Amino acid sequence: MPMKMESDLNRFRKIVRGKIKKELRRFISSGDLVARQGNKKVTIPLPRIDIPKFKFGSKEQGGVGQGEGEVGDSVGQGEPQPGEGEAGDQEGQHSLEVDVTLEELAQILGEELELPNIEDKGKDTIEDKKYKFTGIQKQGPESLRHFKRTYKQALMRTISMGLYDPEDPVIVPIKDDKRFRSFNVHNEPVANAVIIYMMDVSGSMGDEQKEIVRLTSFWLDTWLSTQYNGLERRFIIHDATAREVDADTFYRTKESGGTLISSAYKLALKLIEENFNPSEWNIYLFHFSDGDNWSGNDTADCMKLLETSLIPVSNMFCYGQVESRYGSGQFLRDLHKHFGESNEKITTTQIKDRDAIMEALKVFLGKGR
């Protein structure tokens, strides 16, 4: 019975993964999963999953497959349409909520977007757990069952009980025969990583633009967290000036006024110099804006900061331009003009609306840097 239950559970999980893959674009573009996350899990609402089964009609009903039929007979009565039929006492169709770990969600995202694993850059203070098999024990999960030791134990028991038949050497292990691999856990240093998120919160960035940034950041976090154990995050908001804030403030701040993008880049450089040695840290810079900047002079300062300071010390600089009815979109054109569109360490994309988030993730994470 336990093996049957485990098999059914695995089959159910495969069905759930298939449903999530099918609906992934919708999940990415909506805020449902972000709001439902908690304790490294998200609750995903799925349509009811029914097990296929035969359904028989009444004995008196004629038609094809239920006795003799005539040309023109209806094959079935059809399903009742919403709003039709009388009141009943049977249960209705309900959606199913399934808990999925963020790690599983990231795996599905990686499979669907065909994302490469990240190339590690430095190894220092963050530790990852490694499992080393060290022996054999009598209890454990079926996935760790040692076939040879289990068979040997079953063979010894069968011979000692006088049940072994050389002419018909069938050995059937029982529960007491099973042997399982045991392991020890030890910590191993792995690569450090930090994401520095920067966002324009000036008057031209509305609530919808900030929501797009929030959703994009959630999925970026979800993927990168599976690549690094102990990922750090820093958040910078800017209009004409920049300041470091916590995550909640980053996504909820409403500002007004002008925009000086260089203020965010200067603060990001200061954070790196004071806290993150580039030889030991994988540094990711994500900047979101609607493309407006106060002046050409400040844009020139931005290009200089990127070229001489930020890009050389980072794994990747990613710029996401969120379309806004008030934004000019000029900064993306300035980046392309200054750096070209083939720089290995610069990735840019336009995010016109929520439906474009999935493609933005593919662009940002597709290089595996």
C-alpha cells in the first residue's frame, strides 16, 4: 500500500507540474503567486483535476453504444450549460489549491524558458549542504534502498529458513530484509551572490509600472535563489536622488518629481565598494525605469559610471524599460547607442505590459552569467 500511495503521489505531482507549465505565462503575469507566497512555498490555484472514468447512461436510454440505434439518433444528451437546469443537491466543480515549493517553481521556470545554470564566480562565506553516503541502515526512504544489500539479506534469510530452492531460486525480500544507504551532511563553501535592484519612482512611474517591476523581481529572485544558497538582496529607489530601502518600501513607495538615474548608479557603486568584494561576489544589477532622465549630461554620467565602474565588477547589468504613457523611453536608446546591442555583460529589454514579463525573464537570465 505505501508503494501504491507513493506512486499515486508522484503521478499527481506530474499532473500538477503539467498544469503549472500550461498556465505558467498566466501565473507570471498575475500577482496571485507573489501574494500567496510564504515559508518558501506558494499556493497555486488549479482547475479541479478529475481522474478519467466511464460514465454510463440509464438502461432505458437508446442511442449508439447503448443498444440499437437509428440514423440520426443523438449520440449524447450533451452537458448542461451554465444557468440551465434545476436546483440540485450534488457538489459543484471547485478549483484545487496545491502547495509548491519555490525550488520546484524555479525548476519549472528553468525548463520552460530553457535557462542555463549560472556560472559561479567566487567562493567564500556562503555554505551549501553536501550529502555523502557513508553506510547502510535498516530504515530509510525507498529512493535510497540498496538493491544488492537487500537481495543478499533476503537470500541469507531464505537459506537459513530452509526455503531456498536451487531449481526455482526466487527471492522475495520482506520488510526486514530491506537495507538503505545512510549519509552525512557537511557544509561546503559556495559562491556568494548579491542582487542590487534599482527602480525609478519618479512621477512618471505609475502603480502598474511598479507592479510589473514587482512581478519581474519575484521571478528573478525565484530563479537566482536556486542557483545560490544565501542570496543577498539590496534595494535602491531614485527620482532626482537615490536611497537604499527595504523590500517593502521598494515596491510600495510613491514619489513625484524629476529623475537623475546617475544617483542610483553612484549609490550602487558605493554599496559594492563597502560590502561586496567583486573577486568574491557574483554581483547582479537590475535597473527598472520608464526611460526618462533629466538631462543628456546626466545620461553621459550614467554611461561613464557603467563603463568604467559598474559593468567591470558585475556579472551582469540588466536594464528593464517599463512602458509608461508618460515616459519617453530614451534611456534604452542611449544604452544601445553607447554600448551596442551585443555587449556580453549588458542585457536590456522592453517590458510593455505584464504579458511581456516572461520574455523579459528569458532575456535577463538566458546568458547564464
